Amino acid sequence: MVNNCNRFYFVESGDTCARIASNHGVSVNQLATWNNGGGASCSGLWANVWVCVRVIGVTPTSAVPAPPATTTSPGNGISTPGPAQPGMVMNCDRFYFVVSGDACASIVSRHGITLAQFTTWNDVGGSACSRLWLNARVCVRVLR
């Protein structure tokens, strides 16, 4: 793995290089190169290991697909501003817009919540936080 990696992803069984690369806005070749992964064929991808999906000084070639920019009202009287992280709980009453450089750890620290709360309220890929969407709103507080 390269030394200047600044974002990681935990490979799960069934993941493919193409899907991982697409989800993180990098090419399959970049993913393979950064992880000694067997070149363009990406033959060196293994499940249950961490891989580098972003390096310092490289701007993603494509963005994670943007969720629809809509506002929804889940029935609790609070409108959910869009775009929103898919899989968010319906009883959210405070939102945060994820920007470049954010990570789950920095978001939970900034909002005084635990990682367990954050991952319960948002479908971000569990504690690995592998599915946090850029340029989308996440839930940082729920109704009690």
C-alpha cells in the first residue's frame, strides 16, 4: 500500500474492484496501483482487508453518485433537507452536510455523539464507515 493514503475501505466478501473504485471516485487502475493489487485486472483484491481508496494529492476522478436533492417529511413534522444519506432514520431532527475531508470520527466528535449512535441513525457501513456519502446530509440528532 502507498505511504500517502488518507482514506481506507474494508473489503467485504463479494466486493469488486470496479464497485469499490466507483464508490470512492477513483479508477480501478488507481485502486490496484495504490494497493499492489495486480494492475488493471485487480487480481490482488482480497476480502476482509483494508485497502487505500484515496491518496494525498489526488482528486477523485468521479464523485460518489449524488443522492436526489429533495426535501422529505417523514411524518414527524421535520423536513429532511436533501440530498440525504440513504438509509437515514425517520426520527432525525438535526442534520449535517458532509464535505470533503469529513470522516465519521470527525462528525461524531463535532456533534458530541457516539459512533454507535451515528451508525445507528445513518446507513454508513457500520463502524468502518465505508458508505459515508460526500455532499449529502447525515443525521446527528434524533427526536426522543
